[in-house]
Amino acid sequence: LPREKPVPRPRPLTRWQQFARLKGIRPKKKTNLAWDEVSGQWRRRWGYQRARDNTKEWLIEVPGNADPLEDQFAKRMQAKKERVAKNELNRLRNLARAHKMQLPSAAGMHPTGHQSKEELGRAMQVAKVSTASVGRFQERLPKEKAPRGSGKKRKFQPLFGDFAAEKKNQLELLRVMNSKKPQLDVTRATNKQMREEDQEEAAKRRKMSQKGKKKGGRQGPGGKRRGGPPSQGRKRKGGLGGKMNSGPPGLGGKRKGGQRQGGKRRK
């Protein structure tokens, strides 16, 4: 019988599998069970209720070369998160290598066959500032200009030395906290007030324009009427409807002089 689905392709080898095949490394088979000295029984090597499960420990011995104030439980959890992230990165790299894809560089640009002058300059700039000194001590060409807009390295106060500057800053902060006068930036507050007023005026103008469009869009008493000619969509003196000053009597409204609509004229 013919096969309905195509034959599944073999899964591409990872980088480690390729290296192991090249060097002739073969995986050693292990049993799924291991002896657990704590519980005194055979348990699985991995997974739930595994042997030598250190996640259930309520006490961790602090190593001799470690900081005694460091949280060993948090350190263990952080190490596990780093291992998981590293495995995920390796998995994505294996997928990209299997599909013959090139990953983007640190500059955020995908590698192409031909890069423009701007792309090369951007990549060079990113590579130069990717140092601990933010590119301050990098060598430059004879006619190369100094980089503009490069980030500044943060400077912290020294932990030891003259504490006069630290004392001054702390006293200034204490003075501001104890002061009853509000710390107000007049320029910023004025600009904010002006922006709010401009927004309110713009909203009013927008609302008035919408009202004008609605009023102008209404049509007059147009359309066909029974027993009369169609109107032209606008009011005329002496026309149909409304008060009339002169001309023949219309079909609607009152005429000056007390004449009734549709009646005979008195001689």
C-alpha cells in the first residue's frame, strides 16, 4: 500500500552529538534506579522522588570559603535558573545550526552577504564601547574622530576616605525632609499648566467644530410631499412653509393680515 504521509526525516544532530561521533565517544548506559542512603531504598535517578534529592533539605552547610551571610538556598535556586537558561540557549543554537541560520550579533544586526557603510560603522562602534572602560582607552585611527554620544560610566562614592562629602549630602537630605516648604519646580509646573490649558482649548475647538458639522449637515424640509411640488432643500421667502411676508399664500404657516389658509378672499 502506498504511504499517506512522507517518511519522517531523522532529527539533526546537536553539536555535542557531532563531536561525540567524530571522537568515537559512546554514552554509558546507566540503570534508572539508584540506591538512596537516606531513605534506604532504591529510587529513580531523576524526577520526582529521586535519590539524593537536595531540594527537600531544610538545612544547608555553609562552605568554608563562602560568605557566612549569604543565603545558600537563594544561591542554589539562582544556579539552577542559570543552568536552565544555558540549556535553552544551547537548544536554540542547535536549532539555528540545523536550519543553517545565522544568529544576530551583539549590535542587533542580522549578518548578510553585503553590509553597507552605515552598518559596518555601527558594528565597529558597538564593538569599541563593549569594554569595561566604555571604549575610553581604545586605540583610534590617525584621522578618526572621538565617539560622540557614548555612555558615561557611573561613579560611586568611595567606601573609605574623607566622609565630608557624604556628611554634607546627608545633612542636605535631612534639611529637605524636615523643611515645611514644598519643593516646587516653578518652570516645570508652569509648563504643565500651559500644556493643560492648550489641551482644553483644543478639545473645546474640536467639540465646536463637530457641532457645526452636525448643524450644517441637516437637510431642510426637502423630499416629496403629497399634494405639492418637491422642495429644493432650502427656505425661500414666499415659498412653502413658514411665515410669508408677500406673494401668494403657501401651503403652511400663517400670513399677515389675518387671512386663513385655503379660504376665499373677501372683497
